[in-house]
Amino acid sequence: MLLGSNMGDRLSFLRAAYQQLQFEIAPITQSSSIYETEAWGKTDQQSFYNMVVALDTDLSAEALLDKTQHIESVIGRAKREKWGPRQIDIDILLFYKEIINKKNLTIPHAKLHLRNFALIPLVEIAPQLQHPALNKMFMDIFLDNGDESEVTKLNVRIDSC
């Protein structure tokens, strides 16, 4: 899962999402560093703090989506404009090796292969992972994707706070 925030105390919003994911869904098995990233899509806004976390759950992908949306609303996310500022965003990037194409859920995430802010932290925690639809290693996808947006690793981690 990709966690992101670009409003208010971004680190606190990431920490709240991290804790709620563990409380409401399952223990986090891996977490990346936190990265400060340029906004993508709608670039005239504050930069994001992003990180990727992995967890092992018995929930279905649809139930996981419901839970993550609930966590977003509890933390304070209000639905605004597409790609606009937000207190917290929780995106399901992958769900095991499944490929899902439904109206409200696409896995792997439809834009994952285009976005450094998701690829860099994902490759950090799972360098040998393969994209289930493209059948390419994420490291190779990252090296070939053409995204030139700036992604800077911060010197802080949620799992050690």
C-alpha cells in the first residue's frame, strides 16, 4: 500500500494511517523509508510525504479497499478534486499476485508503473518483486518509466518512532 499526505502535519498523518492499518487490518510486515515527492498530475500544490507498507491479510481486495477508505475518513480525508491536496491517501498498489479490474478497484494500481513516488519506496522494500500484469521487475519498470519528478528520501521512519 502507498501512504501519502501533503496537507498539515504530513508525518503525523502518515503515522496515524500506519497505526490504523495495523489496528484495523493486520500487522505491517515491511515499510519503506519516507520520501518527499513532487505532486504528480496536479503539480501546483505542496509536496507529498509518501511511503509504501506491506501487510498480510485474510481480507478480500474489496474488503481491504473498504477498510482503507474508512481509515482515510477517520483520519480526516475529505473527498476533493482528483489528484488534489489531501491529509491522507491510502492506495492499494498490489494484492498478492492478483489482477483485478473492477469499477471501483484496479490492481495492480493503474498508474503504479508511471510514478516514481510509488515505485521508489516499493523497490526499496521489495527489489525482486514483479508486476503481475506487465511481467517485469519493478526495478526495471522504475528504470524505464520516464518519470523525472523529484523523490527525496527523508531521514525519518514511522516504524522507529
